[in-house]
Amino acid sequence: MPRSAPPPNTTARRLIWRRLFQFRLRTLLLLTTIMAIWLGWWSHKALQQREAVAVLRSHGAIMFYNHMLPGQVEAESKPFGDERPGFSQWLVNRVGIDYFGSVGAVHFSTDFKVRDRDMELLRSLSSLEWLWLNYTGVTDAGLAHLTHLKNLDTLDLEYTRITDAGLEHLTGLSNLKELRLRGTQVTAAGVARLQKALPNCNIER
């Protein structure tokens, strides 16, 4: 006997399920591709930061990751700490802190000779909020490497060889709240120009 054709409703349901499966498969492939791209970018950024941290430490820099920073309200009273990030310590130890935290502060020791070219290493630390360069050998040329640090909140340049020309590199740092310039070669006119560009910044000279 010839097989009877399936009811129209059954055929329609099969077509719907087939289309749903194809749609879900395409969606899954798209999400997998996006996840792979994101993981690649995340890993690349972490490796860049790890390499920069290693070199900066060899140049006498002390690093503080963002989970170690005091809150903005507590900044004056709470010291920088060494609290652990909010991840499994086993996992952090296994793959490294740079996959889970961004460097939020860098302090250069005056025991080492810090030069302008060392500032280029800060390019990988885009989350940097605090930077101490006081008593180092940084000049105007070194400040050109800081223009991308849009999250910078505090910058200490005391007793460096900075002049008015170097201040021009800081005009785009709109989040800067504290700038220390004592012992530098900047003039009152140069500070006034920078203050106009950064009205919310407290400039100490």
C-alpha cells in the first residue's frame, strides 16, 4: 500500500522546528565567535599589562592594582592596601593577577634612574588613576606618553624638569583632580593656561 502523506500540520511543525534549529545554530555560532574574540582581546590586554608591570618593576616602580586602591571618599584617610581581588585565590595564583585586575597606581622609586622612555610603558595601563613621578628624571617629552591616561586622577611631578611646554600634554586629561608641580620650571602663565583647560583640577605649584 502506498504510504499516506503526513498531515499538513505535522509538515508545518517540522518546518518550523527545522528553521528554529538553524536559527539557534547560527546564533550559537555567532555567540561563540563573539566570545572567542572577547577572550582573545582580554588575554592580549592581560599579557600586555603583565609585560609592562615586569619592566616597570625592574625600573623601580611600585604597583598597586585597582582592588588595592582606597575609595575616592576615603582617599585621604585610608592607605593603599593589599586586599585580594574578588576572585578565587587559587585561580588568581594559577593564571596571574593581570587577568583579573588593572593597575590603578604607579609609584616610581627615586633610587632608580627613571627616564622619558620609561613613560611609554604606561601605555598598557589605561586604567591608571594615580601616578607619582616626583624626583625622577622625567621631562616634557615624557609627558607626551601620558595623553591616553584618561582615567588619571592624581599626578605628582614635583621636582622634575617639567616646563610649560610639558603642561600642554596634560590638557586632555579631563578627570585629573590633583596635580603637583612644586620644584619644577613651570610658570604662573603656564599653570593658568592649564587651569583654564582643567577647571576642576587642584594644581599645586
